[in-house]
Amino acid sequence: MTTKTILRALSGERLPTPPIWMMRQAGRYLPEYRATRAQAGDFLSLCYTPDLAAEVTLQPIRRYGFDAAILFADILLIPQALGSDVWFVTGEGPRLSTITDAAGVAALKPADAVHDKLSPIYQTLRILRRELPAETTLIGFAGAPWTVATYMVAGRGTPDQGPAHAMKAADRAAFSALIDRIADATIEYLSAQVEAGAEVLKLFDSWAGSLKGADFDDFALAPARRIVAALKARHPGVPIIAFPREAGPRYVGFARAVGADCVALDQSVDAGWAAENVQSDGCVQGNLDPRLLVEGGPRLIQETRRIVQAFANGPHIFNLGHGITPDADPDNVHRMIEAVRG
Ligand code: CP3
């Protein structure tokens, strides 16, 4: 029997105090992160330098004692491994070369090319398994194909994922081929993460909310189901968290439909509603509004307690509804943890 609380929650156990970690827990709100990032020079160098990536992964564990550490890397490393140019513009975000048609998809490298480029990421995981406290769970991750595709098609983040929707409308076969190529690479990459020490995997579909109707089925649900099935066949004991952000009513039954062990909820869904309609299927993760870590004060405490209460009758991992922002106050994170555990 495992004593790691995250693994217990993921196996469906209701715990008196929910385990807790935070999306983007290693990040710019922490002065020690900013110092290590400066030492690395830039964001991508930080991702590809195992000692430094492990260091920033460990920083929030040392400061806060979270129940899980999430590998420090980025969802845009897969496009880079498949042959896209990827760079980050400070203060603006990611930039990529664009893929707009079938020829662009055909020019991508095969799935197992990920291992050439991404072996430093596996090394980060090996370091972390050695360095993490015995009670801390190590989470590996990748972006879900739709979300990754939105960046590969547009060449940057977009408010409405317009370019990806346009390619899907113009040539659905070519767009589906892109989704398949990303899914194949994701299976190889996540499988190698498990071999390097990841104990849980999370699939981030940050832009799932912009897929409606049959598009949601074809490009959010089906690829996640295929990735989960392949990983469960290779690594049956490894739990998987799916995060179809802003899926709204489509959160209902999502984990079961894709074969995941847990679904992560964003802050736009009410915890009471989700306890009744989503947690009835198994473990849920979420869903404090990250803005409350900027705001602080009584609302931070009240909302944290309300979420813990709402999910108290079933398996729950406390987390934010999305990543913590650079303007958050590190002391508010202590206050949130105290409200969960205290
Ligand atoms: O602590 C962790 O959560 C682990 C590391 C992690 C990062 N990105 C580090 C990061 C994880 C899990 C991600 C996932 C990721 N990356 C997603 C999915 C989750 C989400 O936020 O919706 C997406 C869409 C990306 C792509 C990405 N990476 C964008 C759009 C940006 C720029 C926006 C921003 O916050 O600056 C990044 C950069 C990034 N990834 C940073 C970090 C800590 C900031 C980079 C910096 O230090 O300047």
C-alpha cells in the first residue's frame, strides 16, 4: 500500500485532508525561480538543463511542502522535437514556425524523434526521483494534441484559437493528421517520462473549451482516449489526470470516457455542481481561482474552505483552476495551504 496521498486520492480514496499542489507552482512569482532562470539565461535553456530544471521543480516543495512536484518543462517542447522552431519572447510568450497545410504536417519528424531532443527532460525526472522527499509524488506531463496544435498552427498563443479552427475547417484530413502526429509523439514522450520516474501523468488541454459539439469529441476526447489507452497498456499502474480546461458541461463523464483516473477542473465550474456531476465518477482536482492568490484576504480563505467542503465526500486533490500568475503573493500560498490543511 502506498502512503503517498496523491496516489491514494487518484485510486479513489476519500482523505480527511485533500492532498495539494499548484499548477505552475515553479514560476515567476517565486524570487528563487527568477534567480535560477537568470542563471540559465532563458526559459528554454532552463527546461533543457536537468540540474537547473530539477532545482526549480524542488523550490516550491522546499518552501511549501506540496504533496506533488510537477516536472519543470513545457508543452511546446514536443513541437520543437517534431521540427518546429520554438522560441520565447520575454513578456510576450511563445513563438513558433507555423504549420498551415498537409505538406507542413508531412514534413514533421516521426514520433520517436522526441527521444533525441527530449532526453534532458528524462534526466530531470531521474534527478527528481532521487532528490524528492519520500512522501512527494512526481508528476510528468504533456500538452493534449488540440492545445499543442493551436500553437503549431498559429505560431503563438491566440485568444480564440482562430488559426487552428481555420485549418480544421479548410482541410479536416490534414488537421486530423496533425493531431495524430502529436498524439503519437505524446505517447512516446509520456511513456519515457514514466520509465524515467514519473509516477502520475497529466495531459493539459488548456484550449479544450473552444471545441464544440463533434469537434470536442474528435479533437479533445478521442485523442485523449487514444493516448490514455496506449499509456495504460504500457504502464497499467500509472494514474493519469486529464485537464480539458473550460469544458463546462463536457466535464461530465470525461474522465470515464477517456479512461483517465482524475479530471482537473478550472475555476469556471462551481464546486458544488462538480461534486454532484463529475466527482460521482471518481477523483477530481481543483479548482481555486488563481486570482485569489493575488487578492488574498478573507475571500482567499473562504473560497479555499468552500472548495474543500464541496469535495469532502469523495476523492479530491486540491489545486488551482489554472496556473498561478507572476503577480501572486508567495505568502498567500502559505495562507491557502493553511486553510486546506489547518
Ligand atoms: O510548474 C509547473 O506547472 C510545471 C511547468 C509548466 C510550465 N508550463 C512552465 C512554464 C507546465 C506544466 C506548463 C504547461 C503549459 N505551457 C501549458 C498548459 C497549461 C496552461 O498554462 O494552460 C501551456 C499552454 C504552455 C505554453 C506556454 N509556456 C505559454 C503560453 C507560456 C507563456 C505564458 C507565460 O506564463 O509566460 C509559457 C511559458 C512558461 N512555461 C513559463 C513557465 C514557468 C514562464 C516562462 C518564464 O519563466 O518566463
